[in-house]
Amino acid sequence: MKKDERILCKVTGIQPYGVFVEYENYQGLIHISEISDRFVADITKLFNVGDEIYAVVLECDQKNLKMQLSYKKGLLVDPKVLKKVDIKIGFRSLEEKLDEWVKNKKEDLGND
């Protein structure tokens, strides 16, 4: 296995910081920073244990059979997958959100 090689691996575990995968005899981690260029609020909305996904090898320790992988690097993302992910780009200031928040609270209270 070589750096920048694209492999099909199987998801074996999911943690808030990343996804654990296996490929042949290797164990690997896709750190959350290598899943998307955008903020992913919940990894479990993107991956499930048992899924087969493509990833790109960033580093490979052949002695210990460990890998560091990237899901985002050089991969085309299936549009169906993007719909499943809660992606938030940046944030709005309180000043920008205040009018909307007040309107929603008034509607909740029945005061238009």
C-alpha cells in the first residue's frame, strides 16, 4: 500500500473525532478533519458501521499495520451522501439572527 493510493475499506467504528476502518489486515483512522472541508456536526449521519467507503492513504505503518486516511482527498462525494450530512458553513452574528429569533418566539407565543 502506498501514499495517495485510493482504497475501498470497511467502517468498523465511529467516534466523535473520526471513523475507524479496516482494509485487508490494516486498521485505519479517518480523522474528522479528513472527512470534509466543511463542518460536519454528526459523523453518524454520514457513516454507519459496516459501510464500505473509498479513502485515500495519507500514511501507512506497514510494521504495525496501521493507516491514516482521508475521505475528502481527491474523492467525488455522492450527492445522496451530502443530503444526509448536517453541514453548517460558518455562522451568523447575533445581530443578523436577532430579528429571526424574535419573530420565531412571537410565533411560538401566538403574538404576531
